[in-house]
Amino acid sequence: MEKGPFSVEWLAQSSRGGGGREMPGESRPSSLQASPSVPADSPRDREAAERRSPGHEAGSGGSAPGRSRTKFSAAQVQELERSFREQRYIGAGEKRRLATVLNLSQSQIKTWFQNRRMKFKRQTQDAR
């Protein structure tokens, strides 16, 4: 029996990278095939090389270099929790208001609400 496209054997071979990923009977133009003698210099390759360079430890958590974790004050957390109790999903106006009042960026407010919703979801699932 012939190994047709999307057969178990074909999928297993293409997931391992063996023999290319084109469908049987198809061929890729030679200009698109990667040549092992040509160094890869795409932005993705440069980013990967930067991550391996000294000063970028592999276990650093993947956050941007120099960006430390935001530590919210008790007053900020209290106001954020109060707003979360009223509504779990924050609107643009409320996000702007909280950012101004709490001296935080709108991105920090958005991220706090996303994290708080996940915490709420875990707590409600654990209670079952």
C-alpha cells in the first residue's frame, strides 16, 4: 500500500523533519530550500543568538532584560481588587481611570486583570 498524503507514516515522517514537508509528488522550488552552507541570518536567528549570549541566562524566565516584576502597593491592590469585584472585565474608560489614579500604565492594569481572572478561575475550580 502506498503512503499517501496525510497518512500516519507521512505525518510521522514530516513531524520528524525527515525528507522535507512537501506532499508526495510535489517539489519545492530550489530557491526555497535551505542550504546548509549558507548561514541563516534572519531576525529570528539573531534573536536566538542574543538569547544565548553572555548576560542572558537560559533560566531567566524569558522576560525582557532589565524589566523587573512590578510590585503593587497595598493601596493599588486594594483599588484593583475593588474594581475587579465590581466587574471582572475592565473597559477602556475604567482602565484609563485606574491607570491615572494608581500611577500605573494601562498595560499594567490590563495584565493585572488578566492575571486576576486566571487566579479567580483557579480558585473556583479548586473549590469544586
